[in-house]
Amino acid sequence: MAFPAGFLWGGATSAEQIEGAYDVDGKGLSTADMMTLAENGAPREITDAIDSDKFYPTHDAIKHYEHYAEDIALFAELGFKVYRFSMAWTRVFPNGDDAKPNQKGLDFYDKIVDLCLSYGIEPLVTIQHFDTPMGLEKYGFWQGREVVDLFVRYAEVLLRHFDGRVRYWLTFNEINNMSTMPWNAGGISLDASENDKMQAAYHQFLASAKVVKLAHELNAENKVGMMYNGHFSYPNSPDPADVQGTEDFQKLMMFYADIQVRGKYPNYKLKEFERKHIVLPEHPGDKEVLAAGTVDFVSFSYYLTHVTGQKTQGILKGLNGLETGYTNPYLKKSDWGWGINPQGLRFALNTLYYRYEKPVMIVENGLGAYDEKDANGQIHDDYRIDYLKQHLLEVEKAIELDGVDVMGYTAWGPIDLIAASSGSIDKRYGFIYVDVDNHGNGTYQREKKDSFAWYQRVIATNGRSL
Ligand code: BG6
């Protein structure tokens, strides 16, 4: 039996992609709340203020703020052992730097956490997932050193408040998105210089390390992970120059994980900074901070793989659909053009586990697809079942054949949610359908797709039914 007893099966969401209620009960505006829907071929726009003529998908999202009890009951029915979700900094500290936390924000997360626990579901909390408070703009968002301690203070409130109830934490969702989607990652402009992005990333590394140390001091049971946006790449050809180009590409992403696992910048990154005249905003004592805050486990999202080589282009643009200038002719593509590569997940698990020798967890994986109802109003999403099944079979091989220590698997978007890249909901990931369209029209009713019963059985049999 490949999947070990206690394997953490579940699903993953983020606050801004499901909650809605963006200005309710004292919540402040976050960077996510300023992003419009991508429409008519144009990407999401980031506005300076809320423009009443534009549509902002996070403002209502799927109204989880109202439907949370029903949603978590459905997750329990699926048999979740773990539920990964994020807490919104702007519910707890509406501006990020308020004197006191907002009790109503904590009350909301009390309800989520307690409900999960009442169903025997382990909460796994992401402390920041793409939603830096707009109130931190005056510091330059994550470019400002002040934000490090403001984040640590926010995290400390969570760690103390949920002590003994939440044991699994992730500091930043996909920290390596600072290179690809800096606005989502930390309020940094899309055309920011490399120097500015590296400065903001430096502050996130420091903040994360401080939180890891604090979490361990507060409760030895706390386990804190890093979360890597799974960029893994194959060389375009065996030409040594293509292999070297791929290695160079991989380092642009992997250095984030190297720092959070090993507690220091790798020499290859320091050499690159020297060449590019990038200077880190280092203060005395920072090296010790990084060294003292290494993570307990490595988590990652996995949707696709890249092909790279000596002429890799555009590597620093886009969320997951990175334009590298190469394509993989062996893979079928999703409705959104993402190459479907189950075997790549085994490759990813091996790469991370044998690079770091820390437990690994897949905290996002899934198929964003158009779902159509049949004449009876049912959704037969056999394509989603097939996608998930093929990926999970590769997880099984990584455990069984390769000996990788895999802690768990949380499917992305167990309930349909707002896509991060486009803001649309018609890129559906869920086992649970939400009756709403891209512009917020609909009943918001929850309905089970065929994949619901399928995943329920996978969990109930600990993967034996795959
Ligand atoms: C991950 C993010 O990169 O990709 C999620 O952590 C996001 O927030 C997911 O939703 C899938 O991307 P998209 O654009 O399909 O939502």
C-alpha cells in the first residue's frame, strides 16, 4: 500500500479567491482587491482605487464568507483530512499596521478553524496568499523593511490565537512569484527592476524566517513549511548549451527554496547579484535570522512543466503559463493551454525531496477547465477525474518506487473559485460547482460534480481505489 497511514488528503483555497465580503466586518483593501477581471484578451488591470465601472472578482468571489459552514460540511463529506486555506491579513489588521487586531476578523477564522476541527480536519494555514494590505503602500509594500516586522506581528497574533488548534503553517504562498508576479507576491509593480524585486524578496525571506523561529518557540508541535510555485523544466535538447540554459532557468526559481530550507543565499545567487550589481538591503544580524528560521517541510504547487534551453525567453512573466519560447510536443494541453504532465509530478517530488531531504507536500494540483451541465443539470467531469488520477498515480510511484517522504496532497480549488491569473470563475477546478458566472451573476448554489464521489472514494480507500 503506497499511501502511508495518516497521509494528509484534502483541498486548498485562498482567502481572496473564495471569501468575498471584501469590505465587511472591518476588512481593509488588499492588493488582490485592486485587480479587475481579465476580459477581451486584455490581462487583469491593477487600479489605484476601486473604480465603480470595473468588475473586481475578489469582492464577492464565491461568497464563502456567507457559505463557509456549507462549504466545510461538503469538504468533510469528501473526507478531507486536511484543509489548506489562507487567512487574510486585511481581516486581522485591516491596514497592515493598525495598533490592534480586528476582533471580527479573528472571529471569522475561529469559526473556520473550529468547524474543521469538529469534523476531524486538520487546518493548514497560509499566512499570506497574494493579498498584501493596501495600507502598506506607504512603505513601498514589501520593499519597505518596516513590513517585515508588521508581518511578524500579524503572524504572531495568529500563532498565539490559534495555538494548539492550528499546527501546520505556510508563511508565503509561492514565494518565488516575486520574480514572475510581483504584484500578487508582494504589491510590487509588474515592471519593477530586478533590484527592487530582489529587495522585496529579501524582506519576505527575513519575515518568513522570523515567523518560523517564533512558531517553534511558541509551540514545539508547530510545523512551518515553505511554498514553492512548482517551476520544473526539461531541456529542449541534449545539446549541452540547452541543458545549461535549463539549469540557469531552474536556479532563477529554486534559489527561493534553497534559502528557506538552508537558511542562506546560495553562492550561485550571490555571484549573479555581483554580476548584476544587485545589492541586498542587509542589516547586521540578518544572516543569523535567516539561518535560525529554516522550514520544517517543503510544499509546492504543481500544474505543468516547462521546456527551456540556451534561448529561453520571457522567463520572468506570467503565473504558470510562462512563455519560455519552447513547447513540449509530447503533452496535451488544458483548456487554458497548460501542458498536462502527470509524470512531471513524480519528477518534481524527487527533485525537491532529494535536493532537501525534508518531507514534501503537494499543496496545489488540479485541472482548470470549462464545465458544461447536461440536460439534467449534472456535470460529468471525467476529464478532471482522469487528470487527478494520473497525477496521483505518479505520487504513488514517488512514494512506493522512489521512497519520497510525501506528507499529503491538497487538490487546488475543491470548490470552484476565482482564478488568480484571469480572475474568471469559468476556469473551474472544483469537485463542487458554484452557480455563478465571471461577472458575479448566479445563485451561488453549490452542486456536486461527478469528481466529488470519485475523490471521496480515493480518500476513503487511502488511494487504493485509484
Ligand atoms: C497558483 C496559485 O499559482 O496557481 C493559486 O497559488 C492559483 O492562487 C493557482 O489559483 C492556479 O492558477 P489560476 O490562474 O488557474 O487560478
